[in-house]
Amino acid sequence: MSQGSSSPYREFKEKLRTFAQGQHGIRNPFVIAAVDPAVEHQVADRLETWAAGRTEPPEIPDNVTVQPIWLDELLPQTDVYKLLVDLGDPLATLDDETSSGERTEETMQDQLAEELVQGMIEHELGEAQLETQSHVVLLLNLGSLYPFTRASELLDELDRRNVKSTVGIPFPGDVVGGKLSFFGGESRHYYPAHQIDNPIQGVHLQ
């Protein structure tokens, strides 16, 4: 299949480019697109190629920069991840109505998005990049963080930190009745980002 206007993969990149050139978003220049979980890593690799300006349309304008950030590489650097690894088995010995798995998930959901964004700001993004819409940030391999954080929580935190970069997140899931379903879970309304209507599938990468 050619990457024409009907390709949600092409549409995702084109919308990021449009925002980076100054178009206003619903609230911020943030774009989210559902991806078939089976091809999430392939999509991430292709987006990295596009960010480097190699053989991937559409062409990136000279005044636009694109930076991939690998969320699965940021995760082990967070304090909450290190704490949970250190605790290990003791979590399972606590005797109450909430399982250790539920406690782990609740702890990570409460703090992980905040720590990930803090890590991006401190180690991945320069001050000028945080302040300019012409810098595109691709947040990749979100599925590796499931179920501990979601695209909406990351976008909420980026908004709270007043990050002005254009941000794109491909997430493993589907669009159900206009709502986004993360890994086939309960559909929900997300942060008011621009949403690509159809999920990216393997055929769109050919």
C-alpha cells in the first residue's frame, strides 16, 4: 500500500509537521494515534528513521527538528521504578484487601508520568526545545509502560509543566466510538490532543 492521504501513519507525521510549523492545537500541539500492538515497535523504528531525515516522507522542513524519546529506556531511570525493584518480594507479604499487584500499579500510576516527564526535561530536552513548537518530540514504546501509565497521563503532565514542543504519541490500542482503547481495555476520553481517526496497521507501513 502506498503512503497516500488515506494512511493514518502518514497522517500522524503530517499533522506533527503542520503543528511544528505553527498551527494551533486544541489546547497544545499534541497528536495521538492508535497503533496495532503487533506493529508498535516497527512504527517506532520507522518514526526514528523519519526523525533522522532518511527516506521517510513527508520531508521535515529546515526550521523543524524531530527528536525520538524512548519511554522504555527512561523507565528504569525513575525513582519509583527503582523503589519497586528494591522492594520486590516484601510487597507480596503485606496482608490487606489490596493485592501487591494492585498496590504496585497504583503507586506507579500516581507517580510514573510525573517522573518520566521530569526525566525528559532534565536529561532529554534543552530549554530552547521546551519553549518552541517547531521542535517535535516523539514519545515511543508507550506499550512497554502498560499498565502503569497512559498517553493521557503523560500529556497532562507535559501540559502542567507548560511544555510548548509539538508532541506525538503512538499508542498500542484502538479507537472505539471516538474514544481511545489502550491495549483493548476500557474506552475512555483522553487529554484533548489531536486524534488520528484510524489505527495504524502493518499495511500502512508498506
